Amino acid sequence: MNIPDITTDASTLALWVALGAGVFAGLAEGWHSRRTRRVARLAFGPLGQARVWTRIAPPIRVLALTAMAWGLVTLFFIRPRMANYDKIPEGGYRHLIIAWDVSPSMQLDDGGFDSGKQKKRTRAQRGAKVLLSLFERIALDQVRISIVAFFTGAKPVVVDTHDLNVVKNILDDLPLDMAFDPGKTSLIDGIEESVRLAKGWEPDSTTLLIISDGDTVADTGLPKLPPSINKVFVAGVGDPRRGVFIDGHMSRQNARVLRQLAKRLGGEYVDVNNVQISTTQLAELAGVRNLVDPGEKGRRELALGCVATGAGLLALLPVGLAFFGSPWQSGRSRRTKVAQ
């Protein structure tokens, strides 16, 4: 049987069950007290009264039953600790936003050669290879990946995914440029969309990776990075020295513009056309953090405490009442008279 996580509905149900148990226990105690008064002299001797401390026994029983009911229902809806797959890293998930240039120039084949082959790679294929190498060196289960495609505008393609197959499918020459109107590449739009995406995330939790062959960037108008983005990489693809003709003009990696952009964003520029992003630069994404379970933190322990305390009180209270509840003990008095 699949046991659901504790949710707001389950918490409300536990409270209602506990309240119901408390109400019925209170009514039962009132009924029991009324019946006990009728046989008070038989139960407590000539005075017809128990010791003063026994007056707290009814509310103790009510509270114990209420606590047990809440604790048991709460424990029922909490997944077993060994089967809980919802733990998150301390400080929350880290985020990787990939601003992915999908302009037609990214299909030019000056992205180097495949290893051991003489087949040329396109700029997009080189960028995808760099990303796949990056994924192999980071703590992927503790990182959530978002991809923002940009050309004449910018669109988020996937947000906060942990499924690497989804990311690979997007990077595998998916014709994302068809989602945009023809025109000039707007790298600024890709950065602005990435900033909007990261604005609500935890401070210092996000790495922004821009992969492009370059674009003309205005001296002003660059968006301010939110506190969530603490690392920026600008990865250049394409040959920065030799160009390829496209649409009547020469296209090559504009390393100068990309380097300047990285400096303005407070990040690093890497020419990845022939090298990878180094592991030392990925230290923040590669580090493994301890797992915590904030959704159930303290709730399990509180429920266990309520069940144990309630059960203990219900078990010990009858013993205390039997031996210390009344100054008159009929059995003891009978044995005393027989001995005399």
C-alpha cells in the first residue's frame, strides 16, 4: 500500500480525530463520575471520598487519549523514514540555469572535431558536449536544471528539472529556433529571462551558464542579477579566429564581446570550443550536501512522544488509583481483621 505524505488535509484529519477522541473521552468520564458517586461509600469506605489527587485522573485520561489519537493518525500518514525519497540537501536544492543560444549560426560546423573522427561538429553540438561533460561532474541529484532558449527573444524550455533525459532531448539538435521570429540574436533577452526565473530562489543558490557564439551587447541595459545567482559562466563556442559565411556575413565566435559580458556580470568567460569547463570552477555544483527532511522535521518525534506518553499514563493511572486512590482499602482491612 502506498502511504501518502503528511499534508495539510492529513494534519487537519489528525486534529479532528484527536478532538473527537477528546470529546468522547470527556463524555465517558462524566458518565463514569456520575455512576461512581452512587456507590461512593462502597468504593471509598465510610467517608465516601477518594484522595484529593484523584481529581486530576479524569482530565489526565482525556488528554492521554487525545494525544494518542493525534499521534497515531499522524504517524499513519507519515512515510516510513527508510522509504522517504523527498529529502532535500541542506540549504535547499542548487539551481543551474542554462541560457542556450538557438540562433541559426549555432548550426555552423566550426565547433571542432569529434574525438577520433574527422567529422566536424556544429557549435550547438559542441555546446551540448560541454554540458554533458559538466553533468557527469556535478551532484546531479542535488541540482535542479533550467534551460532558457534565446534567439530574437527568450523562452524558458524547462524549469527546475532533475530528469537528465529531458535535458539531453532538448540539447540534441531540437529545432528551438522555430519558436522565434527571424531576426538578430538578442543575448540580453536570454539573460533577462534567466534573471526573472531565478528571482524568487534562495540567495547564493544558482549558477547561470550562458552558451553562445556571441552577439553585440549594448553598453547599458544589462539586467541586475538577483541575490540567488552567485556564479556566472559565459561559454563561447565556435572558432574565434576563422569565420563562416551565413546570410551574407561572416560569423565567428565573438570572444571579445563574451569576455566583456562575463566581466560585466561578475563571472568568468571560458572558450569551450576546444576545452571543457574545469572541475575546480564547478566546485559549488559538485559538492555533496547532507540531506534533511524539512517537511516532517519534528512532526514524527512529536507524534511518537504523544503516543508513548499517552499510553504510559493510561497504563500507570489504574495502578496508582488502585493502591493510592483511597485511604480505605477493603481488602487490606479484611486481612487485618482476620490476622487479629
